[in-house]
Amino acid sequence: MTSRKRTQLPKLPPTPKGDDSPNKSDVFNASERSEIMRRVKSNRNKSTELRLIEEFKKRKIVGWRRNVRLFGHPDFVFPKLRVAVFVDGCFWHGHRCRNTVPKDHADYWRIKIERNQIRDRAATERLTALGYLVIRIWECEFKKANADLLEEKLRPLIEAACRPLEDCLTKEQISD
Ligand SMILES: [Zn+2]
């Protein structure tokens, strides 16, 4: 049996070393902090996950499950294809596209983002070891300008959705 080719994910930058004294991050009390997290998380879930479902539908991608109990809590799991999909908010997960930390409470945010990156990396490694293809989609890849990036990331799902292959090819491609 030949091993399936896995999409190579970019390596995250190493965690910068700095003065991470814990009291520096202590700028919100516990309830303020959980309120911020709750608000950001629910907004993100509503918008980006629904947008990804739209993108799946456009491409006739089927077979996803949500809320699957897997390490790292992927946003979508395709059990038959053994694919796990995460949609990562650019700020929270430290994408370089807008990797600017607000001036206020900068240390708090930086530590938070670094923790998320460590968790993301661990989840990708663990799921890959379990035989999953892990697809991580950045929030900014839903922008029209980044349509090619999104298409490329969804390719394994598009290919799986398009069997038999003739169905995915245009008439021109078939006649070639
Ligand atoms: Zn981004």
C-alpha cells in the first residue's frame, strides 16, 4: 500500500524568548477575561465556520462532522476521509498577515497568542500521527484576494468530492 501524500503545513515560528513574568499578563480579572474569550470565540465561530460551510457546498464537498471529540477540537472532521479542518482566526492564532499585538496589554495578548500557537502545533502533530490530514485555514483566506490559497487548501476535499474523476473535469479537459 502506498502512503497517501500529506499536505505539508508551514512550520510556525519558534516561540520568542522574552520577559514573560506572569503578573505582567494579569491585566484582566478572571471574569473580564472569560467574557472577552467568549465574545471573540462565538463571533468567530458564527462567521468563519458558516463561511467555510458555504465554501464546502459550492464545491460539493460533503461528509463533514462538527463537534467531533478529537484532540485539539477541529472545527470540521471528515471521518471517512480522515481529514481534520481547523479555521484559525488570524489574530488569535498569530497569522503574520496581521500579527500586530495591540499596544494596550501587549504582553497579555502576546502570551495568549503564543499559547494558542503551541496548542495548534501540538494538535496538528498529534492528529497527523493518528493518520489525519490536517488542514488549517486562516480567516483571511476567505477574502476574495486569497481565493487561490483557499482553493489549494481545500484541494484534497475537492478531489475526494469529485469521484468519478470525469465529473470534476470540464469538457475541455476531458477532450485533451
Ligand atoms: Zn491571516
